[in-house]
Amino acid sequence: MPRLMDMGLERLSNAIADMGTLAQESVLKAIQAYAKGEQITQEAFNRSTQLSMLASEVEELAVDLLARYQPVATDLRLIKSCLEISYGFSRFGRYAYDIAQVLEIYGDVSQCDKSEVQELADRVTEMIKTSIQSFRTKDTKLARSLRHEDDQVDRTYRDYMRRVSQDKEIPIKCALASTLVLRYLERIGDHACYIGDSVIYIVTGSKI
């Protein structure tokens, strides 16, 4: 007979999985909209708000499990990590909204070179998928791979910052818009890493 705690933990894990799906969709749509020059600010805001509400529901469920049952160490690790992961997914939504706002701020950027943005976006979206998959499967190897990917993201971001500071031919509007989007993508990559760290903690009790 399953413990009531186990049933609650399953609900908690399912809620996190739902957040992951929505968070991934939010980032993908924001990146696609930027590439196509489409305004989706309100849509992105709505998704961000929904993710924040789901994060609050996860927190309430976690508190309820702590208050009503007697969690053992492994239960506590999962509950603590779910709270951290839900925060990470909510940040994905917020950064997706920030990306969507870039077009609202700078207007038409169709003439800008978006190659660096697309390169980083492809890598970061793969990191999001990996972070979600590592949580669903509790695969520590997948979770640890995120650190290597994040190093590549950081390098691409730094290289662009150096280049844009020296290349006077890049239009100011393009430089500012790309820098903002790349920064938001870099932060999404960081949070994907934190999710991976949380998965490692669930399984091993350590984030290393």
C-alpha cells in the first residue's frame, strides 16, 4: 500500500512536469517571435503569470506535505528540490516575457544579424529540454551535462559582447537588442543548470 506521502510527492512531481512543459513552450515561442519580428508581449506575459501561479501552487503543496506527513530525508530532498525547480521554471517564463518585450522596445529589427542569437537560442533550448528530461528520469548524467553546455553559452555571450564593443559597423539598435536577448538566454541557461543541480541533489544528496 503506497504511503500518503508518496501520493503527494507524485502530485508534486507532476505539477513540476507541467510547469516544465509550459516553461519550455514559453521560451520557444518568444525566440521564434523575435526571429520573425512578431509581437507577442501580452501572450508571453500571460504565460509568465501562469507559471508564477503554478509555482505558488507547488509551494502550497510542498508546505502541505511537510505539515501533514512525516517526510524522511529522501522526501525532504525531493520537496526542497521541487521548490527550487519550480522557481527555475518560473524564471524561464519571466525571461521569455523579457525577450518578447525587446521588439516592443526597439521595434523593427528585421535588418539585424540574428545569427548569434539563433546559435545561443538553439543551445539554450536544448538545455531546457535536458533539464526537464533529467528531472523526469532522475538522470544525473544528463543533469551534469548541463554544466558543460552552460560554459559554451557563457563563452558565446562573452564573445559577442567583445565583438559588439569593437565593431562600429553594427547598428546601435541591433547591438542593444541582440545584447539584451543574449543576456536573457544566458540567464535561462544558468537556471537550467540550477535545475540540473537540484536533480543531482534529489538522487545523491549532493549538488556536486
